[in-house]
Amino acid sequence: MNRSLIADRYAKALFKLALEQDELEQVYKDVTLLQGYCKNAESFSDILNNPVIKPAQKRQAFHSVLKGQVNQSTLNLLDLLIANNREVLMEDINRRFIWLYKNEKGIKEVTLYTAVEFDKQQEATLMQFLKDQFKAPIELSVKVKPELLGGFILKVDGKMADASMSTKLKQIKKQLLS
């Protein structure tokens, strides 16, 4: 069976359970915490992906670290994943759950790539502009890419607008050479 299909099913089940039990906000916080662990804590991923560590040991390790920090539904998901040998899908499940949450809340993911650092005032102005344009909550991430030379690249929910100087220069070069 397709790995992403399996992860999608677990994520949807957790999402539906969180909605039914009115725990969506808490479970979302739990899932983002777990996703941070998956991405940034090597030992966490090592435990998840290690086939030598027995399921009971994995379960005990996660319970000792996460008990009191996460919702019981989140711990139950971890237990279920471990019992079914699906813990290697944790990062995929988290990613899909986060997508479902943002889709439910109408949150737009916006990434802005600029050649120079934005100050807080510029970021606030951009945030307000985007909120007005999309009439939706915005999750803004600003990243500096000096190789853009100037201008910006804006990604909104996977769609991209490229107004960078490096792209403009490449287009001019292509026109001059043809």
C-alpha cells in the first residue's frame, strides 16, 4: 500500500476524532510539537525509525517524554502507530494533519523570499496587506536569499509569484541570446 495513503488515513482519523471531541486546537499544538521533534531532534527520529528497539520500549520512551505535554488522543495515536509498526510514518501523518487543520481554519501559508532582511514594520505591513487581499488568516514565513539580488519571490499555498531581480536578469539574458 502507498505510504502517503496510509499516513493520510491516520491523519484524517486523528483530525476527525479531535473535531468530535472538541480538542482540535490542543491536538494541533501536539502535532506541531511532534513535527518539531521529528525534524529537529535526531534521537526522536532515531527511536521512531529503529527496528531493533522493541515496541514496548518505544511506547515507554514516548510516554515518559510526552506524558503531561500532549493530549491523550495524541498519545493514543502514538500507541496505535507503534502497535501497527507505522511509527516511521509519524512525520508524514503530522504534515497531513497540519494541512487538514489549516484547510479547516482557512489559514493561508505564505512564504516570502527576499534578498535583504525585513524589519518588523515591513513584515507587519505585508501581513496586513495579505490579510486584506485573501480575507483569511495568514501564516507568514520570511526567508532571506541574497542570491535574488533584489525583489522577492512570494509563495502562497504552493503557488509562486517571482518578482526577483535574478529572474528578471535571466529573462533579459535569454532574450538577448535568442
